[in-house]
Amino acid sequence: EQEEIRLILALDTLETQYGQELQLTEALLACRRDISRQAEINDLQNALIAVQQGNPLLGLDVDVRTVATVIADWTGVPLSLLMKDEQTELLSLEESLGKRVVGQEAALSAIARRLRAAKTGLTPENGPQGVFLLVGPSGTGKTETALALADALFGGEKALITINLSEYQEPHTVSQLKGSPPGYVGYGQGGILTEAVRKRPYSVVLLDEVEKAHRDVMNLFYQVFDRGVMRDGEGREIDFRNTVILMTANLGSDLLMQLLDEQPEASESDLHELLRPVLRGHFQPALLARFQTVIYRPLPAGALRAIVGMKLGQVSQRLACHYGITTTLSESLFDALTEACLLPDTGARNVDSLLNQQILPALSQQLLSHMAAGQKPRQVTLGYHEEEGVVMAFDEGTISDE
């Protein structure tokens, strides 16, 4: 039911934008054909830009972006690489990632330094752009780092390929990743991982919960980490050299939290020294030497509050963009969500859970009720009450949706 409500709202937004773009586009084309209406062109173009907000549904002209989009679809090279200054992006990579990943400055800096070295050609040409093991408690920003990297390096979150290795705890599941060999069921269909990388060679590959995978599955990645290729079930070499590979694990999380409780200012070298025996006990030394370990610390209350602000800000922005509604957020809501995120087992991930299960369903229900009544609220106030939970109040004055 919640998913249905979300899809209805998204469809309504897209239909509204498409109708506005179509109307403005037809008006612009008419002005271009009529010499007497040339003065209207600038106003119509500005109105069209305001409606599109950087994500056009209709193309007025064949421009650089249109050509780049077609080339990106043909080649798998991200649109962002065809249109932006990559050097400038790399220099500010920590800043770009830090806008989405809060409280992990040391981890983001380590990743950015390695990627800059790879992009400038100072690292060996074989192998992916970077191979990292992100270690730390749940809800500290490991998955968000993968999403942020895909957005910053390859133009969007669609460039993220996610494989949950907890599903590959048996040795025979190797064939699911690379494809079945000749004579076996599934031959010719391709592997889950190899087909995804073949279709999108410029991507971030996220291997989630890597500590749960069978050892034979991990052996599959030796050649990928060394030479940047993987041979699929049909014998084709799949190129991984333009990918960034991130593995996540919760190994040693209890030890990390215990040490940081006792020594909040512990250095990165101390944390690596603490986890080294744990990692050696789980990964083979030859495999451990092929990737860089990056440690994610438990998030303090200040960082969690900042994340809560970011998530609620996104909700406010969507309400303002799609419905013109101003949102007021009470301190009680900030406090309640931040406190819920202090649980060590969930961390900041609990924000999304509370938003998706409590706030957004109730908010969308109220919005649909107002839309069905032909009304549109001007403002909504979101708060939290100990007994009632999340509370919301729409302004009494409404304007007819004519």
C-alpha cells in the first residue's frame, strides 16, 4: 500500500511536469516561426528551464546534452564523463562525498587519495581504479559512500552495481556471478556480476557483506583485483579496469566500538592495528594484500543529527518542489529521530526506516486526502509526541486546486 501511494504521487508529479513542458515547448516553437513574437522567446525559455529543473522530459533542440546522452546509451560511458571537467571533480572529491557521508572524513580522504592516484596514471594500469574493504559498524555510511561515489564519478546512482554476498555462502554459487560453463543449466545467460559490468563498464561495484561469502566465491576475485578482468562462463573477458570496487564488512565492529568508547581520539593506525588480526583470521593473506582497508567509525550524536537534518531536508524539498508546500520541522522530531539512531545495531540507517514506515506513509495519506478534496495545503508542521508518535498539522487555510 505504501509503495502504491508513493508511485501514485511520483506519477502525478511526472505527468504534471510533462504537460507543462509540452505546453511551453509548443509555445516556443510557435514563437520561432512567428517573427512578431520573438520577444516572448526568452521568457518562455526561462519558464521551461524552471519547470525542467535539470531533468528534462522533452528536448527542445538537439544540443550537446542530447548527443552525449545518445553516446552514453551506446557505449556505457557515463554522461558525466562526457560533459564535465574530471580533474576539477577529483580535486574536490572529498567535498562531494562529504555532502552525503557525514562524520567519516578520514575514510573519505583515504578513498579519494587512492582514486586520484589511479586517475592520474600513477598506479599500475592493470586492475580496477580502486579496491576497498569498508569495515565498521552498521549504519555508519558504507553503503552511502558507494552511492555517493557512483554519483560523483559516473553521473548517478544507476552506475552502482550491488551484489549481496550473503547469498553466496555455497561454493556452487560461483556460477551465478560469472555464468554457467558449457553443458550446465544456465549456460549462455551470463552471470549476475559479469553481465552487469559488461553492460556498464564505468561503474561502482558494491560487494555487500563480504565476510559471509564462501571462500571459493572470494577466490573468484583474485584475477579481478590483479588484472582487472574476469572470464565469464562463455570464456569472454569482462573488463573491470574502469570500475571502483567496494566491499563492506562488519568484522571487528564490537572491538572498534569498545576501543573508541575508551579512547574516542584513537588514531587510524591504532584502529588498523586492532583489526589486523581479525581480518587475517577471515581473509587469506594473498587476498588481503590486494585491497585497501578503510575503517568507518561509529557516528557521534552530532553527526547523526546532521544526517537527520539532511533526510528531513530532502522531504521538505520534495514537498516544496512538487506541491509548493512549506515545511516546518520541530526540534522534538529532530531529537526523537536522532535518539533512535543511537542504537549500535542500526546507526543512521534507522532514519530511513522511520521515514519510510511512519512519516512518509502518513504524510502521503494526508496529501492524497487533500488532493481528492480539490484542496492544496500551504504549509505542514511535522513534530513528535511521546504518546502519539509523529504528528503533523496542515494549515487550516487551503487554496483550491483549479
